[in-house]
Amino acid sequence: MPYETIEELPESVKNNLPKHAREIYFAAFNNAWDLYSDPKERRGDASREETAHKVAWAAVKNEYEKDENTGRWKKK
């Protein structure tokens, strides 16, 4: 189900990503939720929610990376 606010994101997202990265995740997830509503549009047997989370993480990783020393996400 799409998120109505950034505060509704999973704890793993809220507790690890900076605000801008959470905004990217939020927008990408909601867009993917709509885009992949038809199971034929998804790869394999992935659920709609699973696909939307994968798309959201990929969008975040386009602009952010996890620092190997600190474990914190930072802008590329």
C-alpha cells in the first residue's frame, strides 16, 4: 500500500536514511506501487510491495551510498 507520509516509511528506512534520501524512497515507492500494479509488469513472482521496495532502494542508491567506515548513508 502506498505511503501517505514519510513518517509511515518502515523503521529500517526512517532510522538509516537522511531526510532527502527518505523523500526519494517515499516518491519512488509510491510511483512504483502505481507503475507495477499489474503482475505482468513485475519480474518473477515478486509481490507489488516487494517490487516497490526494490525500486525505492534502487532510487536511493542512485544518489546515496553507505559509508563503509561509519555505516551511514551519504550523498554521492
